[in-house]
Amino acid sequence: MFRPQSATSRQESEMAAKSLRELQAAGNSADPVQRLRLLCLSRGANGILGLGRLFRRMDEDGNKKLNLEEFIYGLREIGLEVTDEEARSMFEKFDTDGSGSVNMDEFLVHIRPPLSESRKKVIEEAFQKMDKTGDGEITTDDLKNVYNVKSNPRYISGEDSEEMILKRFLENFEQDATKDGIVTKEEFFNYYSAISASIDNDCYFNLMMRQAYKL
């Protein structure tokens, strides 16, 4: 049975507390990009995921790009206190081609805590195991083929149906305000890159993932 939330809750709590301490210690003197990363991590494993979803809601034409005005609005909406000058400097850092827009995917990869190749590989393995249809998204239909709920106490007692239990699993990776029952590869990686930030040892992270997903 796959239980990412319970398997990683201690690491997530430690990571959030550590990030909050670092954010408070840094104050407004730290690099704005690092402040944004710490702010997201201080909100738990879904913090960066929430930033990504906020920016996607703002991307009305679906081109995955943000202009300076949208970028500044998004930063302030998530609670990052930055001056216009700091925000513009951050924007220019991510506007690598000088086009006047920032690619959201590239921006989120930079904000996400770095992952070693071995950690990327095991996260990828876990995602591929869950994504039975191979369409780059995990849904309850995917989970029905890999997640047996029949030994779940809430299923046995009749409190929850199979569908409810599978939806609850997917909610581990989603924000309360934007749950849609679909977990993309980006959301999956954002979740585990945040968890990864609290685990120093690659071998331990690898073991945790393999136990959680029976890889």
C-alpha cells in the first residue's frame, strides 16, 4: 500500500521548520530567489506545487509564460515581500532570452531544491509505476491497477469506497484550493524535491522511495 504522506511526514515537518528558521534568519537581506524557495519550503512539500498552480491559473492564454506584471503579482500573492526592483531583478534572471517573459517550467525547476541524479531516477521510477497509461498524469484510473485498497482499514470497515481512498492518495500531492484529481509529473517531482531537501543521505532517500512504492 502506497502511503507517501505517512512515510515522509517527519521529514516534511523537519524541512518546513528548518526552512522557516532560515527564512526568518535571512530576513530581507537574502537573495530573493532563495527567499522564495525558503518561503515555499516552509509551507511543506506542497509549497512549490502551490506556486506552480498559482502561476498556471494566471496563465490565461496557456502559453506557459508570464510577463513582468504577472510575475510580480504572483510573487506577492504567495506572500513574498519584494520591492519592484528586486522582483524586476529576479524576473530578468529567469528571462534568459530577453523576450520579456518567463517560462514557468524553467522558473519552477530553478526554485525547486536541487536533486541528485540518483534521486531524480528513483522519483522517475515511482512516477512511471503509478502512471499506468503513460500519459504523464496520475489519476484514480491509473491507481486502480497498482494500488490495492482491500487491506485498507477504512475500506474493510466500509467507511470509504475504493474511489475515496484513491482520491485521498492523490490529494497528498495537491493544494486544497486547486484539487483536480490529477497529479502531473511536475507536481510529483515538486512534492518529492521538497521532501528530499530534508534528507542528506542519497541512500536513505532511495530506500524511503523504494519502500513507499515497492520498487
